[in-house]
Amino acid sequence: MNIKKVPRGFRVLRGGVSTLLVLSVLTLAACSQGNESTSSSTPASTPASTPASSSSALESSHGPGSGGVEKSFGSMKATIPSDWLSQTPSSSMRQAQYALARADGDSEDGELAVFYFGPGQGGSVEANIDRWLGQISQPDGSSSRDKAKTSKKEVSGLAVTLVDVNGTYSAGMMSNAPPRASYRMLAAVVETNDGPWFFKLVGPEKTIAKWQESFNGFISSFKKG
């Protein structure tokens, strides 16, 4: 049997093509494997976590809000607005104390102090109003009583006397704080069968203006327990 020999050049050509094909396949496989390795080693991106929002009663940007918690004052109850910050009273004479966040531009918060001295104690309504007005002086030396607004109303059968006065505030002999100009006081005496309760809110004028409606709502929420 005759075997036809393939010319030497042709065999070399086939070998070269085969080699090139093998190298190409290996190169493609290596590239594909490299791509898979790179993609699997890269961690999936995770959404950035949003920091929890923080708030402070004293630095809150919220204005006076609605809602609140009912609290007893002797034989009465009233709703404390949710954005008033309850504090430990600064003296044993105070039954309760609240901070009301300062308005923009003011350097201090408003402070509401609550006083009660027992049945028949604490002095008359007029005596307390005179004492409060004595803590406010006028820059021109005029009488704070002449500048003050006083009014009376009834809330759920309780007699309430209100005082509103501006001026320079001096807390009195019990405090070492210096006189503070451009202050305002909103105060109320609520008369009960167990004796009067006294509520005095003081602070910079802008801050008290910010909380005036909230204070009035608090006083209007009183009811007999």
C-alpha cells in the first residue's frame, strides 16, 4: 500500500496553526478565570448608614409643640407641654422647675418655677404680685407696677391671677445672679382650697415671647383633681 506523503511545509503549517489555537484557548480561559476571581474578591457595596438624629430640649429647633403629660399639683392637675424640660428644683422652696429652650439669638433659656407653701401659707395674691414686680426694674426708673399687665380669670372653677411685665430682672437675695436686662416675666397665682400655687416664668424677652402661648395653654389646662 502506497502512503502518500504530505509535503513537509504543509505539516509545519498545520502544527503552527494548532499551536496558535491552543495558546489562544488557554489565554481566553486564563482571562475569564482572572475576571471571575477579581469580581468575587470585591465586596458588595453596602448602603451608608444614616446617623441617628439627636435632639435636646434646650437646643431644640422646634417651636412650642402640642401634646404633653398630665401632672398633679396638689389637688389640681395640668398638662405639661412635651417640649418643656423637667429639671431638679434648684431650691427646697420649689415644687417643680422647667427649662424652656431659648430663642435664636438669646443667651439663656426660660425658666418656670413652681411654688407651694401649704394651706394658709405663702402670703396673699397681692403680696406675691408686689414681690414679683419688685424683682423687675425699669431702665428709666419708672414703676414696674405701672408697666405690668395684670388680669384675672377663672379656669375650671379656680381663680387665676396673671402678671406680665418686662424690664431688668433681679432674682432676689437668694440668688447670686447679676441683674439681667431685657427680661420678661409671666406669672400666675392659682387659688385652691389647700392654698395658692405660684407659677413664675422668666427669661429673655424673645424667649418668653416664643413660649407665651405655651404658658397660657398650660395655665388654661388646670382642673380640679
